[in-house]
Amino acid sequence: MKCIHKTISLTIVCVICTAAAFIIKCPLYYVIGIPCPSCGMTRAYLSLFCGNIARAFNMHPLWWSLPFALLITIIWKFKTGNMRILKIELPVLFILFIGVYAIRMSTMFPNTPPMNFNTDCLIFSILGG
Ligand SMILES: [Zn+2]
């Protein structure tokens, strides 16, 4: 019973986050104008669903890492019954995303989407008038 409540709660959180992502897209990009380490991920999946793998890699080179990590976690959970793999996966994903973010910021920022600067950001609107 407790597991069902957790699943329902997690599903509701996922639905709300997805809806928020489609409305305001990226909070960091919206507020300060700078893309975050996961910027481009939604566009990467949309490109992938349209069959354009090259564009998916261009939008976010690590689009494959999250489904891959999820698959590994599910397999691990069924084989061992625990979630200890997350102690390895999460730091690896964090390092991967920060490393790729540094490369993308140095090569694509501020003019190449999805790593372009948002001149319509909230801070600019407040400070710039
Ligand atoms: Zn972002």
C-alpha cells in the first residue's frame, strides 16, 4: 500500500515537472538567461522522436544517458532487490553533465542554440527596463 502511494506521488511530481518544463522551459534560462546543464534535453528527445538522431546529439550530447541509467537501475533492482547502483550512477551522471556543460558553454555559448543567451530573461527585464 505504501509503495502505491509512493508511485502515485512520484507520478504526480513527474507530470507537474513535465508540464512546468513545457510552460517555463528552463528556470535558470528564464530567470538569469544562462542555459543549465540539461538545457536542450527536451529538444533532443523531440528530435529523436522525429527520427533525427544527429539533431538530438546536437541539442544535447547526453540524451541517451538518462534512459540508459534508468534501464541499468531497473535491471539492477530486479537482480539484487536494492537501489545501491544509484550511489554509482548519480555521481557519474553528475560529472558527465558538468563536463559536457563546460564544453558546450565554452564552444556554443552565447550564440548557438540551445546554449544561447536569453536576452528576454527576468533579470534583464527588471534591470534593463
Ligand atoms: Zn536548462
